[in-house]
Amino acid sequence: MRLLVACSICLVYVFYSTASFAYAKSKSISVNNLSVEVVNREIKVDSEVRYRVDEKVKSALNNGIEIFFGFELELQMQREIWPDTTIAILKQKFRLKYHALSKQYVLVNVDQGQERSFPDLYSAFYYMGRFRNLVLANLDSMELDKQYQVRARARLLSENLPLPLRIKSYFSKDWRPSSGWTVWPM
């Protein structure tokens, strides 16, 4: 009985230490810069995202698996007592795949239908991480006497993985890298 309890405690310890190590490694996507400006009564956002993924993800890409990434922006009105209210949401979805015949990485902006090819993964990630003049909202949708913030997040969209990898993503953070929400006050 004591042996069973000791083994259970060891398994729990190994599980949590492995999970925390995987979490620390998975913080591989980061939203680095964000600037917000008003031009012609529109709120425009520029941002830079740095993508770094685990070797397992790179291997899947190089073996023909399409990987989807998402970038999300939210404009929120801050409130003191109640939760913040989301005024506007902007999402960008990208599909990245490796074309073995041409030895090129093909990046598709799913929302706009634009497709570009890159000679290496670094170039594809660099291009995917540059957002310029994204129109987030119009000033007409805002109350001028309130405080606002912009939240940004970039992540690998594990829900678009093929089923065997999607199941793995439930148990391994290597398949769910995310920057988490980064907040900038306006």
C-alpha cells in the first residue's frame, strides 16, 4: 500500500515537473512591438510577432503537415467594477506548409487569400510576424471619455491540426505555443 502511494506521488511529481518544463519551453511566440495610431478616424495597429516553434512542429511541417497560426487583436473599453468590454476584434489566420518539390515554405493568409513562398522557415515566420496598418476600429464606435486598451495574441492553432497531432496537442504544450495576451493601454 505504501509503495502504491509512493509511486503515485512520484508520478504526480514527474507529471507536474514535466508539464511546467513543457510550458516554459512553449513560450516561444512573442508579441514584441505594438503601436496604435488614429488616422482618418480609424484606429490602426502595427505589430511585430516573433515565432519560434519546437523541433516537433518543424519536423511535421517538413513532412507535409500544414500548420495554422492565428494573430488576434482586441480593442477593449476598461471598466472599474465590471469586466472590460470588447469593442472590436480583428483576427488573421495563416496556413504554412512545406512544398517538397520546390523546397519552399508556402504561407497563405487565409482571410485575404494571399499566398507567398519563402526559401526557409525563418523568412516565412519573419513575414508572417509583420503587421502594418491593420484597421482595428473606427472612432465612431468609441466613447471618448473612457479608457481603452489593445490586446494582442499570436498562437499555433492546434484545432486545425490533423487528428493524431490534435490529440497530442491536448497533452503537450509543444503543439500549442502561444504568446498569451499582451496588453497595451491607449
